[in-house]
Amino acid sequence: MKKKARNSGDNDVDPARSAQMALVRGRDTKPEIRVRKALHAAGLRYRLHDKKLPGSPDLVFPGRRIALFVHGCFWHRHPGCVAARLPKSRLEFWGTKLAGNVERDKRNHVALEATGWQVIVIWECETRDPQRLADLASKIRERERIKRPNRRGG
Ligand code: ZN
């Protein structure tokens, strides 16, 4: 029955505020670094933040045509996740703002898939699970390399 409280006294932290602070810290957020380290250790090589692709995916595996996004649970609305709960204050503001993020994510994923990319999303909360990261590495490895990626697209 005992609930492990790793961050004791963190209950009153405003999720919006902590997410905002994470955003201010910039691109090299902890979840993303956890993913990078795990995949690198698994022998996978990738490009970071490819701006030529819709949504500039956090990690890109060009040989396998995989675009990987490491999504913050709050900002990208991880369905059913406690970390995605909206703050009670300014509910309407956050609701609208974050719905916009979700819409944009959807558009980016559709655009990527339309050009032959496989889109994988790993959520911030999942990056704390080593098993989940190992599964992600095998999922990426399973996808066959494309021998000749120089096919011309429109
Ligand atoms: Zn989550």
C-alpha cells in the first residue's frame, strides 16, 4: 500500500510551470538525452532536429526513414497520463494552447508519413523506463535499411 514518493513535497508544483521551465532549458531536455544515450548505446546512429522535415523530429534515422519524436507529456497531451493533467488555473488558456500543439503534431506526422517516413513517438514518462527504451531500440533496428535512399521525390 505504500506509495513511493520519490519527489517528496512535489505535489504542489504547477505542471504548466514545470513544463515551461523544461522548455526554457531548451532542446537538450532530459527525456531526449535519455533516449539519445540509450539508442546510441544500442549502436544506433541518428541525426538531431532535422529542420528539413515537418516538425523537425528530435531524432532522425535517415537510412531507415524513421522520424522519432520525444514528446513532453504536458505539452503534447499524452493521453491518460497524469503528467498531462491541466492546471486548475487558466484552464481555458492552457486547453486552447495545448490543443494547438496536438493539432500541429498530427499535421507533422501525416506529412512525414505521406513522404514515406515512419513516425515513432516516445513520451517523456516512458523515457524513464529502461525496458521501454530497449524496446524502442529493437523497434528501430527491426526496420530494414533502405539501400538506395536517393530516390527522387516531388
Ligand atoms: Zn506521459
